[in-house]
Amino acid sequence: MGFESFLGNPQAVQTLRQMLAKERVPGALIFSGPEGVGKKTLALMFAKALNCERRKSDDFCGECAHCRKVDEMARGAREDLGRRRQIKEAARRVEGLIYFDVQLIEPITRYILVEQIRHLRVTAASRPFELPRNVFVIDPAQAIHWQAVDLLLKVLEEPPATAVFILICPNAGELRATLRSRCQRVRFLAVEDAIIARLLLEGKRAGRDEMELAVRLAEGSIARANSLDLEDYRRRRQAWVDYLESLAVGPETRTPDWSRLFDATRTLGRERGEFEEALHIGYTLLRDLTGALTGRVEGVSNLDLLPRLKAWSSRLGFRTIARLKEGLDEAYRLQIRNVNPQMGLDALAVEAVESSPRG
């Protein structure tokens, strides 16, 4: 089982295989592209290829002791990260950091901390213990604390011959320019609809009658396709439907149903653990509203709501839709600061009603 088992993004796979075949592997790479398309999965496959005992030119076997060791180290790194995230005292979270030859560097708190990059630097300067190459997978790279970026830059200026660094992020533009200049970029795209549809069928996550809707909601993401539950999605989406329905009152109504509107914001702000998913649904609906307003319905994800999206968008207009997007950005920032995001949603609702055109 080698690279042929990877789904989608053949151009990214081919780029890596050419590096292996020519034995010209850069010391640092950036894997950039949409969430859920397999960037980390391919990074770990590349780590196997760099260390495989039976490697043939540009591929790995997936079965030798070294390939199995990469899987074992990745599991160990995930377990260590999970354990540290449960520790309440911030200072103790970084005590005795463990680094394997193949290491996942992920946020222990909100950020990837200076202490994590400092340990990475020490480990990278040493020879690997069990494998020929050290591979450090940093995900997401935009979460590196600004003070830690300078430390990482010093490592990337002259990366050790036995180490490869892979920085994973949705958008390379979010990274500091000096960091980008030291890395070769490998671009990822959304996964093809045919592959997403196959995954949905195999996972029995959508019948053929709802396949087009499910494919669009997956948005080219393997992770979303593998976790999609249409019934649960509709349940989560309903609060946004109520929210938009209350905002987009027709000219004959003049004023919204404030009780319904604030019931919707209360539902959206209630579950902090689910709020990021709620935000994602909100952003998707706003994008769909723009598509409905401009007539570009081929990009609409919530196809089952298309008639209502057209009605809502015509009543709200571009200005209010843009303001709603800004409000979602602010709700996200409030949530990051541990402030109840319902406050932002309530204020946004009032402002959106006041700014929307009403015959």
C-alpha cells in the first residue's frame, strides 16, 4: 500500500514522487489547501517514503518495520498531545515534551508554543534514533506563536540533512513571508466530486436521491464526506434558517419576529463545543445567498433551500449579506476570547435588520 491509496490531489502526489525519484527532497515544505483534503495524511505517507526499507524509487511499501514505525510514532504523538491538552496548569503542559523521529507538532493550547518549537529545534539537531530521517509535521502552521516563528526560522535557514519539515495550512499567505521563502510549496485542491460521491455511497451517508446535495455539502473535503450526516446537518442548520427567515422579512411585514430571531441566536450560541460547526454552516449559507443573488446557483451548497435562498437574498441585498459575514467574523473572535458569541449574534441581528432594504 503506497501512494496509490491516497484519494484525490494527484498533482500533489506526483510532485512528492518526483522529489523522491530525483532524490531532491527540500528541507522544508508547505502543504497548503482546503481543510479535510488529506494534507496531513499525505505528509505521513511522505514520511514513510523517506524512511521505507523497501522503497522503490518514488514509493513506499507500507509494510516494512520502518513504515509501521511511522504509524506507531504518529499514534504516540497524538496520544501525548491529547494527554497534555487535558492538563489544567499551562506551565505543566509543556513539561517533558516527547519527540519521536516522526513527530506531529500541533497546538497544545490555542497556539503552537515557543517551548514546542524549542524542543523541535533540539531534536532536529540530533540524529534520528530509530529511522533514517526525522520528519516534523507542523499542523496548523498558522497557529505557531509569533515568538516561536523566529526560532523555527533559525532551524529552516540551514535544515539538518537528516530532517524534513512539513508545514500544513489552509492558506500559505497566512504565514510570514520569511517562513514561506524557506519552504517549497505543495498545493492541494478540493477533492473531485466523483471521489466524494463514492465515499458517501460506501459510507451509506446519502442515498442517490440526495447525492448531489451531499456532495455539495462535503465541499470537496474527504473529512466532511466521511462524517456527513444529512439529518444531523439539517438539525444544526435549522437555527440559521430561523435566523435568516426572521431577518429577511418582506416589505409587507416591515419588522421581524424578534422573539423568533433571538430564539435562533440563543440556539446558535448555546453549545460552544459545536459553535465552530455552526459558524461553518453560517458561512456556507451566506456564500449561498450571494450565489442566489447573482444567479450563480451552480456553486450553491444548500440546494434543498434554493427557492428560499433566492427569496432571502433578494430581500436582504448585498450590503446586509456582507454585514452578516462581518458579524460572523466578530462572533468567531468573541468565541476565541471565551466571550459568549450570542452577544455578537444578537447585536448583529439588530444591525442587520436596520440596514436591510424594506420596500
